[in-house]
Amino acid sequence: MSEKDQVLAILARKIHGEVAGRIIERLIKVGEATDEQLSQALGIEIGTIRRVLNELYESRLVKYRRVRDEEQGWYLYYWRLTDEYPTRVLEERRRKAVEVLKRRLEFEKSNSFFYCPSCGTRFSFDEVADNMFRCPYCGTDLEALDGSLVTEKLEKAIKLLESIKFE
Ligand SMILES: [Zn+2]
């Protein structure tokens, strides 16, 4: 197994879980496989294989070749590892994470939040206004939440992620 492939397998497992790691390892071994072949070889249900393959594709860890089955008239997808270096994958991942955190920060800054002192559930303004500022689960009066700690943490995480460069 080349170093690049090893890194891909580790990344796949870390980001998308155990099934993803096993799919990548299988693809390293056989080079190319359809979802059905992967399902049979790994003993994992085809629906799960397809879902994880799509996740891996979105992370750009795998790619596919589409072949029309002349007899059946539908397409077969042959999956294999990406040719891109993992740095490209990591960079893409980093960029997406920053985007998600920034959206989250924007949301935190433009909304006020409340929490239930007895069951600890957190609510946005819209969720509790209809309920007269009482917890919908236990009926306790809600208290306003100071959001500065959350935004501070988000800002720190964004700064950290923006300072990393993978390529
Ligand atoms: Zn409650």
C-alpha cells in the first residue's frame, strides 16, 4: 500500500467512519469495483455502501467511471480511489469546515437564545416565543443565554482553521 493510499484510508475512516475505511481498503486491493461488488465482498448492505460511497465522493476521496449496461439499459458505476493527493482533499475539507463555522457564527450573532434551567435544553427565540418562554418539554420558565462564550469559541476555531494551509 502506497503512502498516499494509506493516508486516504485513514482520512476516509476518520471523516466517514468504519465502513468508509473498509471500502477504501477494498478499492486499494482490487483497484475498481461496483457498489454491488463492494457489498458482496464486505458483507455490508448495498444501501449503506451507496450512501457511504456518495459521502466519499463528496469528500473527493473516490471517483467513478460510468458504463452503460447494454443488456439492462442502465448504468453501472465503477468506483476507485481519487488520483488527487490527500492534501487537496484536506484543503477542501478545511475550506468547508470554515464555511460551516462562519454560517454558525452568523446564526449565533443574529439570534438570541434561551435555555431551560431544569432540563438544560437550548432554544432560539423563534422556538420559544410561541410557547410564552416556557420550556416545551418540562414547562419551566426559560432564561436568556449569554451567547458571547459560543461566538468566542467559534471565532477562535475559524481563526485556527484559516491559519492552516494544506497546499
Ligand atoms: Zn425543560
